Amino acid sequence: MRRVTLTQYLVGRQQNNLINADLRLLLETIARACKAISTRVNKGALADGLGAAGTDNIQGEAQKKLDVLSNEILMEANVWGGNLAAFASEEVERPVPITEPYKRGEYLLLIDPLDGSSNIDVNISVGTIFSVLRCPKTAEGKYCEPEEAAFLQPGSRQVAAGFAVYGPTTVFVITVGDGVHGFTLDRETYTFVQTHPDIKIPADTAEFAINTSNMRRWEPPVKRYIDECLAGTDGPRGKDFNMRWVASMVADVFRTLTRGGIFMYPRDSKQKEGRLRLMYEANPMALIVEQAGGAATDGARRILDIQPKGLHQRVAVILGSKNEVDRVTSYHK
Ligand code: AFP
């Protein structure tokens, strides 16, 4: 039986009026850019793509060459479509509005061009994360100037979100609000082919993902939850837990989507706001996880309800199998 391609999936959503032609073009263009990034990532040291770029991003973090290149690939791919008002990127301090000679459109694109880039030089999976919002309109019905304020919308306003994982295979995961679907890159035809239709996260799990080197800094509810997992069959959970930590959110989230699990990057005494960025990491992943039947909070609040204050603000993230996320949230109450 012939598998559905990403284009067929998106055309189907357009025919069902779930998305319009502009959003479909945007999503197809993002996927095409992810193919180009995948090719560069897979070349690795053969193409002088590894190592530091010699510059820092807005977060003051040293950029990798592939961080900068991935950002350029995504921006160049999306500047001409006439469907974007502006984009925002982890790698760029301020939003980049679409300007003449290009036409503006109704969407705002937020990207983490290369998530997990500290793993690049050691050949561990990395990825691209994206989030799509609508540009707000004024009372007169005109699009607002796509400055930072236009982006500061809660994650529940996203019209689409997804990510690519550049791993043993390149997988593109997307939601437009009617479930979560995964597409694997067929390198012979260079086509994304649906391999994970309608992904659902198991409500229970016996696997947690957290960077335990931060344990001494955690707040009590997180410490209690992890201690109980570590106590295994002899402890209050009555079962043994396994641990995974890739340190590439895209890889940890894809594993959580496909076999269940709880992914945690809590706030702690050193990273008081948490480490992950709300607008282009937590929000898109929270929409994906909820659309797959999971849950995503900052320990207390639903991620998608958080009213952003800044484009690059950080947030605590606890997401995955619903029953486990609910348990951690109950410990915070
Ligand atoms: P980098 O992009 O700087 O490698 O950070 C990756 C990340 O934002 C996210 O993908 C990981 O889950 C998390 O940071 C890993 O953080 P630690 O290195 O502190 O474990």
C-alpha cells in the first residue's frame, strides 16, 4: 500500500479547510528547509560544518557553525512566500520582519534552527523546532507591525507546530490541530513519507528523562518525584523506572511521543526560570504533546496558557505521559 507523503497530508488538511494555502506553503517550505539542514548535518566534519562559529547568540551562548547555517537556511527558504509577516529565532535577538521586495502575509514563524547543537560535534541527534502564530490585527483589521509584542501570544494560539529530528533517520513531526503525525525522509526520493500516523503518548510510563547532575538544585516536588522513581519496586511507586537523557529536546520528546515517558527540565536554584525557551521550544512541544494525548506544564501551569513576557524567556518544562505529569503537578500543589 502506497504511503502518504507530507504534501498529500497537507493537501488533505487544506481540502478539509483545516489549513489554508498560505499555511500549507509555509509548512512545506519549512520541511524542505529541514531536508537541506539534514543533508548538512549528515555531512558533519566532511563539510567543515562542525565546531564553533566564533559568535554568541542572544542568550550569550557560543554558536556552532551549523546553528548559524541552519538559521540562514530556514530564513532564506521562508522570505519569498508572501505568507509570513516576520520570523523570530533563538539565534537572532529581535524579530525579522519581511520587507520589500517581498510580500508580507498573515503568519509569524518562530524557530529553534538547531536544537541540541552542543551534541553536534559528538554525533548525537539534533533537530529543528518551529511554531506558527497568526499576526494580530488592529481594530481596523490591519496587520499589526510584526515586532516583539505581536509574537507574545500564549501557546494555545499556535496554528501549527512541529520539529525535525536529524538522527539515524530524519523524522518530521507536525500538528495543525488535528493530532500529531510523523514523516520519515526517504533519501532515495528525498520525500517525507508518513510513517507515524496519529501518534498517541501512553498515559503511563516507567521512563523519566532529566539531567540528574542538577539534582542538588531541584525544588522539593521534583526531588520527591525522582526519588520515588529511583526507589523502584521497594518504594511508593511499586515499580522500577528507567532513565534516558539525550540533551537534545527533539530526541527526548520524539522518544516520549513514540513510547511514552516524562521529560523534565525544571527550574532550580541556579536556572531560576528553567533553561528551555517558552516561545520556540516549550510552546511547540507542548502543543504536539497535548495533541498526542499527553500533558505539558511548568510544574504548576499548563505551558500553553502562559502569557509570554519576552521573546526569549525561559520556562520550566514537565511534559509527556499524562498520568506522570499530573502526578508531578500534584506534588507542586
Ligand atoms: P543546546 O542547543 O545548547 O545544546 O541545548 C539543548 C537544550 O536546549 C535542549 O535541547 C535540551 O533538552 C537541553 O538544552 C539540555 O540541557 P543540558 O545540557 O543542561 O542537559
